[in-house]
Amino acid sequence: MPDFPKDLEAAILSLKKEMNAVILAHYYQDEEIQDIADFIGDSLELSRKAASTDADVIVFCGVKFMAEVAKILSPQKKVIIPDLQAGCSLEDACQPGPFKKFREAHPNHLALTYINCSADIKALSDIIVTSSSAEKIIAQIPKEQPIIFAPDKYLGGYLARKTGRDMLLWDGTCIVHEQFSEKELVKLKTRNPKALIIAHPECPEPLLKYAHFIGSTSALLNYTIEHAGKEFIVLTEPGILHQMKKKSPGSIFHDVPGTYGACASCNNCPYMKLNTLEKLYLCMKNSTPEITLPEPTRLAAKKSLDRMLEMTK
Ligand code: 13P
Ligand code: SF4
């Protein structure tokens, strides 16, 4: 067991100063990580922040594909992550070999790809989207242009219904959002009839049908701020409840249990939750694990990411 200082937060803040680092965190991180971060955001906001920071080191508290985006957009900076094993089921579901074949089978299609994928997949894509940028980007693509959407079939299905576009969908899912229990959701709504149901578009359609509002993590947070004082049932990873409660202390929030695997009630992202305050301290102290990418992959991935940033200015 490594030795940890008594005051971990103070040690992290002192390392941050020494390294001229910025700590970026996603809403699904542990509360104590969110509390020490310089910036918390959804995937699009975190990408923009990574591209614009003047820090020498980006400490990325999120999953690996998010830290890779920081490296792709800010190659001159060192990017470190508390746990390199923090992956994503959507990234796992879309491997470069099969994706390349899929593209070759549909040569006239534009590849619109969700940011939840590896740098290799970004390098094989035309435009990257996030849940907060996708609709704006699709609106700029000519109606006659056929589209393939990977890797999230539920987000893709939601976007196809919302925009009226016919899209060929890759068969990937988020293991957290696809496992929310409809039975528990209905029970919660029956017992709390005034509650507004808000959902992330990674949820399957049968769950989204109950939602009063659908959006990215930041959009969900903003909705609860705009409706402060009300009661909410939140269909996304419960890490975000920390910011919701902080911003609207007078509101009531319910998370929804999942039905995944052996655990009948867990709805936490097993990848996001690999990062801990202890691992954050160690990664800053040792400046590792570091995100590195082959330059040709980085440059090709940057093209599709830059298109997203340009189209959502
Ligand atoms: P957001 O871009 O909405 O934060 O989504 C990231 C994610 O991984 C959701 O599961
Ligand atoms: Fe990936 Fe789902 Fe975890 Fe988000 S919540 S990082 S989509 S596995």
C-alpha cells in the first residue's frame, strides 16, 4: 500500500500548483473528485476546456476516451488520468476492424460518430458528436446525405426520431443507461406523482418515453436549475446528483436503480468509478498514467473532432 498524506485534498492542491495543472472532471466522478476539480462538464464542454486551457498538465478525471480527446486537441500538454482502465462499454462495442468494414460497405454514407469511442474510431470517422451537439450538427448535414451513426444505437435511434433522419445504426449500448429498471421507474413515479422525469438520450426508447426532458448531463443539470424547488426522477448516472443538489438545495431528487448483472440496484458507471481521490493523488505525484497517441492517429482523429467544434461554435 502506498503512503498517503493525511490531508489528501491539500496534497492534491499543492501538486496542482507545482505542476501548473488543471483538474477536469465529468459529472459521474465521485463527489470528492468533483469538489476538488477546476472544471466539471459534459463531454462537449470538457473538450472545449481541454482545447483552451493554458495549464501545462491536464489531469483528466473521467474515462479514457475523454482524456484522449484532451490529448488530441492539446498535444503539447501532458494528459494524465487516475486510472487508465477507465474505459466505456460503447468504446468496447466498436473496434476499428469491423468499423472500417462497415464504412466500406456503405461508401456513400457520412460517418457521424459519438464521442464515446477510441481515437482509432475517431480517426475513421467524418464528424464527432456529443449528446449536446448532435442535433445542431445533423441540422447542417444536407437532407439527401445518408448517415451512419456509431456506436450508440439508443442515442442514434433517439436522434433519428428527433431529426426525422434515416440513419444506419451501429449496435452498441451504454451498460449503465440500458439497464435502468422500467419497473422501478414506474414505481418511483407512482409514489412521487409530481416528480419530473429527466433522462440522458443513451437510455433505450421505452424509458425515454416517460421523460419530460431529455438531454446531455449539463442540459439535465441546467433543467433542474431552471425548475428549482421541484422534484425530479433522474435517469442518468447518479454522480450528477451531487451538482444538482448543490445548485438546487430546495429540490428533491431520486435516482433510478438498475438491474445490471448480479447487482440488482447498482446504477453507477463501473468505469467512471474506477477513479478515486487516492488514485488522483498518485497520478499527480507520479505524473502517470499518461495518455499517448500515435501522431497519424491523433491528426486523423483531430479532423473529425475539429469539425464538431467548428459546427457548434
Ligand atoms: P455527456 O456528454 O452528456 O456528459 O455524456 C457522457 C457520457 O458518457 C454519458 O454516459
Ligand atoms: Fe460509457 Fe455508459 Fe459509463 Fe458513460 S455511463 S462512460 S457511456 S459506460
